[in-house]
Amino acid sequence: MKTALQTITELSAILTAGQSKIDQHRADILRATAATLVAGKITGELAVISRKRAELKAVAFVAKAVADTTDLDKQEKTLERASRQAVEDGTAAEIAIGMLEEQINTTQAELNEVVGLRQQTAVAWLLDRREQAIKRYIAVLAEIGQPVGEAKGIDTLLSALGIHDGVGHWIWKQLRHDGLPVPFGNMVERSNHPGTSPVYDLPFTWLRDNELGATEATEMLETLRGAGLELAIE
């Protein structure tokens, strides 16, 4: 089964290839645009030759001579042939530009869809990763109950031995007072609640368990008794 990251990678490759295609089309448009300008340039050169021929004829007229326009005539014929070719090439270039612009628009529309699909895939992947991270976070919070319960149970035994600092109990009370940040979507609705409005609890019970540590205290008491130490705990 294809993973989200594989899909994102494939979509990114499609976008890269598509953008490269668009860039090539734009380069072709610039080349075609240059071809459309050639005809205009030749037309200008023909006008210059025509002006020069007119000037030669004017000088010859004043001198009552015959103007020699042979070179200009040859240049003009060469340019006229080039002009016809340039006009044809220019027309072809204009048609090509229209086709290329249409292809760019089509490709860009396709890429826009790919961009949207890639974004959706990335969002879905990130949301799933966050959900999994929160689940691991909740699992860690649930596991905290064991060492806190052990510390609280030890306080019970230490109290029986005259040590009343209650550090483990203090940690449990602080956690209960300040609370642990848990997303609402991970809270659990309390069953058999007598009120009309629902009540939501943390997805683990140790923090609201007043008997937390009792089991641990009993187990450690048995261990101490096995070692020959009798204690009376409250």
C-alpha cells in the first residue's frame, strides 16, 4: 500500500515536470515572438531602400542623368523574398504562440489540481501523525500513575516509621490541583452520571483515585514483613 509520503513525493515530481514543461513553452513563445518581429524589421529595411532609390533618382533628375539603382534593386529583391518568408514564418509563429498559451493554461490547470491534492495528502498525513503523537502522550500520562502511586505508597510506610515529609503524596496532590493538559477529544464521558449535563474525565483513572498507592503500599509492606519488619499503617 502506498504511503502518504510516497504519494506526496510522486505529486511533487509531477509538479516539477509540469513546471518544466510550462517553462519550455514560455521559452518557445519568446522564440516565436522574435520570429514575428522579423517581418516588421524587413519591412523597415525595404522602406529604407525605397527611400535611397528615390534619392538617387532625384539626384539624377536634377543632373539630367539616369539613376543607377541596380544594387538597390538587387537588395530590394533579396529583401522582398526574405519578407515573404518572414511574413509566413511570423504568421506560423503567431499561430504557434496561441497553441502554446493554450497548452500552458491546460497544464497550469492540471498542476493546480495536483497542488491541491498534495496539500490534502500532506494535511491528512500531519493530522494522523499528530493523532498518533497525542495517543503516545496520553499513554505516557497513564504510565505516570505507577511511579506516583509507588511514591505515595512509600509515604504511607515512611509515615509509619515516623517520616512524614509526604513527597509522593505532595506530587499526586499537585498533579490533581494543576491538572494534566489533555485534548478534549481524548477525554472520556463519565458513565452513570446523575446530572443532566455530561461530565468528562481524563482517559486514565489514577489521578482521581483516592486509593492510589494503597496497592503498592501493601505490596511493599509484605516485602518488609518478609524481611522481618512489622509495621502498622493507617
